Amino acid sequence: MTFDDSSTAAQVVAGHDLSGKKAIVTGAGSGLGIETAKALALAGAHIVLAVRDRAAGERVAAAIREQRPDARVEVGILDLSRSASIRAFAAAHASEPLAILINNAGVMVTPLGWTEDGLETQIGINHFGHFLLARELAGALERAAPARVVSLSSIGHVQSPVVFEDIHYRHRPYEKWQAYAQSKTANVLFAVELTRRWGGRGVTANAVMPGGIMTNLQREMSRKEMIAMQFIDENDTPHPMFKTPEQGAATSVWAATAPELDRVGGLYLEDCAIAAPWSEDQPYRGFAPHAVDSDASARLWEISEDFAARGDQP
């Protein structure tokens, strides 16, 4: 079946029976995470809501059970800014086969700061935290093969490659949108390299551009800034091109369930389809060459692996 930018997560998952499959959704306490987890759970998957706030996670779990009383849904505490929290969460879920890992959580345009592990906040949470999570769950993913990892990116990635000379803004001036763009490029490079390295073991990853959606991802932006960037108008109405959360979750669910993506990875997806390269004619669509560069993906993986293995700064 063909879907488009108006499709919802529920429409995408309709007809799928995910019984017996375990899925982890990070950032499942709000926004796209809620809609993604709900769609998978209502299709029968065993869902783990990976959240920082247990109360928020329990509210989501309760809402899912209201729609499907027999839903198998649990809440796990995960703070992607702390490697100790990531390892503890992964240890609790490493023994069972894991068919789907959706790296949905993220932050955007935060002030300059660093995680507990000394990583710049945006790339530390958006990429390095999710990299460590996937690494710690690699065995569980292999046992469920063919297994899928979904890495949420953004059209914002076109604004910056990963700047390897100073990933964590120790020396160059900090610019919050550039830092966000770098982290979103990293999310695509992660999917490219994971598929190259783990595809032969039955684990693949794709990057997803969910579209523009008003969620708490914009919490660091002022109203004035959102109006200036046309996220909202003077009446606080979102831009007409923006999607609802249900529509925004659709491509993540498509990436996790579409039969045509079985054992297929390393792609950039948008509007429930494989995206084309970015062009000036369509500046809000497609992927930049730097996001799928094999040399960059290998270099980022090695840096990330070094961090994950040693537990210190890359």
C-alpha cells in the first residue's frame, strides 16, 4: 500500500500483526513517541516505553491499555544524557529478542552545555546516547533478526555535516541550530554505518524525517523565534505544512513495519517513502550528500565506539 505525507501511524500499521515482537521506543512519554508506541502496541507488539519521567510513561501505558486491554506495555527509565542510565536500561532488556528499536527521543537548539559524560548536549543525547543504547542491545537485536533500528533525523541536517575537528564545541563558537543540524546528520550516518556493519547479522537501520510537528521538541524556542521562523503565526497557529503528531509518527512506524524494508537499511525516509537527494528546488525535502558519506559514517562510528567502549569522552 502507498502512503504519503497525510498518512497516520494508525493507517500505516493497519493490517499488521506484531504479536510476539518486542519494540523499544525512546522518548515515549510525549509527542511522536506516544503515537509511535501506541500504533505498535495496538498492532500487538510488546512495547517498552523508554522515558525519563516514569509518571509520564505510566500515563501513556494506561492510555494504550484503555484502547487495548490486553496490550503488553511496560515503562523503563532511560536518561540518554547519562551512560550509566543507558547501560542500566539496556541490561534490563538485553536477554529477550528485540525486533524493533526506535530512537525517537531528542533535544533541539538547547543552550551550550554538556552531558554527564562530557558530550555537547545535542549530539550527546541525539546521537551518542542512542548509539550506546543500540550497541548495548546488539545481541537482543540479533536474536530477533531480521530486526530494525529507526533513527529519527530532520531536514535540519542539511545545514551541517559532523564537524569532526570539534564535535563538542570546545573551541569553535557555539551556534544552536548548527549543533542541532550536526546531531541530525549524525543520526543519518548512524543508520548508514549500522546497516553496513550489522546488516549481515540481520540488523538494519534507516533514518527518518518525521516532518514538521509542534511538540515539546520546540520547548527551547521562544514564541518570537517560532513566529520569525514561521513555525507558528501571530495567532499561534502552526504552519500549514506542519503535521499532526499522528501523521508525524507515520514514517517511523512505516520504517519499523513495511514489508518492502525487510533487511533493507542505510536509507533516509520521509512521508512514508524513500527520499531523494536534497536540491535547491525543494529545500525542505531530501538528504544531503554529507549525511550518507561512507567515510564520514565510518569515522563517526569509530569515534562513537571508542566512547562507548571506554566510557569517556570521544
